[in-house]
Amino acid sequence: MEDKINLWYDAEGDFLEVALEKKAGYFKETALDQVMAKVDMEGRVIGFSILKVSALKGKPLELSLASA
């Protein structure tokens, strides 16, 4: 994993993406409908996205991306 992460927030789409590594990958579903894991071609988690971020006020999400 790299020493820094990159965050992108789209206020209009209410969408947050967190990139742990800058490399090619694809999104796949997780146990939570609101969260997608981004994995590389070997299946390692390299980031994640959260939909409807504004709905999280006072409601923490808990999810293990290791099982994504």
C-alpha cells in the first residue's frame, strides 16, 4: 500500500471514493449496498466507494473489506 490515500467527493452525486493505491482495478459489491470495494486484478482491495454519504450522519458504517 502507498503512504498516502486519495479522496474524491462528488457533492451532486453524494458519492465518496477512496483510493488506497493508484493502479488498475474494478469495483465489486460488498455486504453493504452503500459500499463498493475496488480491487486489483489479483483481488486485493485498493480502494472503496460510498454512496449516499450524506445519509451517514450519526450512523457509522462497519464493514471488513478483507472479505470483499
